[in-house]
Amino acid sequence: MENTKYLTVGALTKYLKYKFDQDPYLTRVFLKGELSNVKHHTSGHIFFALKDGNSVIRAIMFSRYANGMRFKPEEGQSVLIEGRVSIFESSGQYQIYAEKMEMDGIGILFEQLEKDKKQLAEQGYFAEEHKKPLPKYPRRITIVSSETGAAIRDMITTLSRRYPLVEVTVINTLMQGTRSRQAVIDNLEHADALGNDIVILARGGGSIEDLWTFNEKEVALKVFGMTTPVITGIGHETDTTLVDYISDVRAPTPTAAAEMAVPDQRDIRERLVQSRNFISDRLSRKLDMGRSRLDALSSYYKLKNPDLLYDQQAEKLVTLKDGLDDKMEYSMREKSYRLSALKEGVKYNTPGPDIRRNIEILEDREARLNRSIKIRMDNSKHSLTRMVESLNSLSPTNVLLRGYSFTTGKDGIIKDAGDLKTGDEIQTTFASGSIVSKVTEVNEDDRNQK
């Protein structure tokens, strides 16, 4: 038997790998699908599978490509992949070696949703302190939903069954499509303006695309800014949208939202019965205690003979009055003794003698001060007279009165004839009056000539 025509598994795998690697249609392929079995290896490589409704293909993205990605691949994401198809020799399985990966359609929306969710959480929009409490017994409720959906009928039925007293207003709203975002925002604003006790924002189940309006950041911020408490019931129990995080209360379904909004009349009736029984029991016990006390008092011997009560109280009154009189007398006597002691103390400590003694001292000091002032004034007068006489003796006026005069020129008083020259105009001042003259001749004293 010839064995040469048989290939080993390894040889066949190498041959197929060679064919894959040489095929131009497999060296650059573009695939779209959903991520599955995503594993992030410590080396930085990402192992995953790409699937659609019919098939699955294994895939790997090496760290040199994965490090440049703008998002973290996770289970269920819809992605677009660019890479090459080849065979992994060890397992003999074909797989795609991804070089580029991008979010596809709804996947991009999920990426934006995660960014919005993270931003709002960091800014405190999800904090419990911002959650408005629901009224225990609401009178009016507004439902923002589509009138054509089954959810609205279930909610109205639930509200009517649980709490018939509540008044329900339905605002028909477009809940999906390109125009639904603005429609929901406008109708939430309208619902808030009605001033009702609770607003229910609800929509029945659907695909993630159908529910995407409630993942819009603008819708979530509108819910946050409302004055009226908001309950959200979007989709099924597993659906959680952005408005669910930011609303005051999140219900898993629209029907559950209606149940959270109002109490159950059966519970109210049961509590009323319990309260009635409790009050009845308390009243019965209180009446029984009152009857027992009344029976005890009616058999009290003093009540059977009222004079005993009067005599006892009258005697007590006399005793109290005598005690009060004694205390008043004792108090008055003590106050009188204290007043006398204070008078004696005031009399002993009167300031009269000190005042008289100080007055005598003051009069003596005043007399001495007046004498001292008079002596000083006389001495000052004598000194002033001497100074005036001295000043008069030195006064230029007195000198002039004795027949002297002084002459001034343009530079002031002339002391030396040498300061003048022929033709100068001078002024001579006497004791009374002055004359103006011109110099016709200057004769200098020989003593001034050198």
C-alpha cells in the first residue's frame, strides 16, 4: 500500500494557510457583527468571536492594534472590523486577524450613552439627594405616553383598580422615531405645568432602537429639572435607559410604574380596619379603667360622708394660715432688725464731718492761693513798668523828640555820607513830619577815609 499519496494534518493545514494568505480577497476583508466571548488578555491582545444571526467566526486583535482603539470592546457590541482571514495552524481553525475596529450604528450610540451616563453621574445627577419623594395619596396623575400602546391601557386599569380616587390625565406623545425626542421634552414640560402630584413617563417594550429616545441626554436633563416627581417605566424589566437613572423613581415596567404611583385600596382598607380595631381596643381599655376608678371612688368612705372631707380640709386650711402668719411675723421682725442695723451703720458712716473738715481746708488753701496770686501780680506789674520805661528810653520816637532825625535813601537808612552821591534824592524824618531833598554836595568824615 502506497503511503506517499496521503498528507499529514499539519501538511494540509500549512497548504490551506498558504492558500488563505495568498488569496487577495482574504488578505483584506471588512466584516460587521456582534462581539461575543470577549477576553482581554494581560498581554494586551483581545480574543473574541464575531457573530450574526447565522454564523460565527473566531477573531483576535493583537495589542499593537488594540492599544489605539477609542473604546473598550465588550459583550454584545455591534462593530465594524477590518483585517485579514487566515488559519491558526495549532487548531486548524480559520479566523480573522482584526487590525481596525469601530462601533457600528447602535454601537456608536451605546458609546455616547456610556459617556453621557459617566458625565451625569460625576456631576451628581443620579444622587439620591436629588430624588423627590412621591406623595403617599396622590390626587392627580399625568401619564406621558402613547395612547395607541397597550401599556397605557394597563396603567389606567391598574390605577383605577388600586386607587379609584385618583384623577388621571393622559398626554398622547410620540415615543419613538426622529421626532420623538422633542415631543417627549415638550410634553414633559406641559405635564409639569399642570401642577399634578406625579408624572409617569412610560413606554411598552421594544427593541433598543425603539427605546433610544429615553437614552437621549436632553430628555434625561428635562426629567431632572421637573418640579413634579417623575416615575419612569420604560420597556421591560431588563431595559434600563438614561432617564431611569435620573428619574425620582424607576419602575421595571409601565404597569409597575402605575402600581408605585398609588397605594392599593385593599391595603388602605386593611389599615383602616386595623386602626379601627386598635382605637376600639384602646377606648375599651380606657373605659374599663375609668369604670374601675369610679367604682373605687364611689366606695371610698370619705365620699360617703362629705363632712369628713370638709372638716379635714378646713383643719388643714387653719394650720396653713397659722403657719403663714408665723412666717410673715418672723419675716417682718427680721426685716425690721436689719433695717435698724442699716440705719445705725449709715449714721456712723455719715460723711458730714469729713465734708466740713474738707471745706475748712479748701477755704484755707483758697486764701493762701489768693495771697500768692496778688503777690505775683504786683511783682509782674513792677517788672512790666520797668520794661516799659526801658523800651521808652530806647524808642526812636523819644530820640526824635529830643531834636534828632534820620535820613533814608533808596536802599534804606543812610548811616554813611559816603553811601550818597550828588543828585541822590533823600528823605529826612523828624519827630513830626519829614522832608525830601536832593544831595548837592557830599562831605565825608575824615575818620572814614583811609
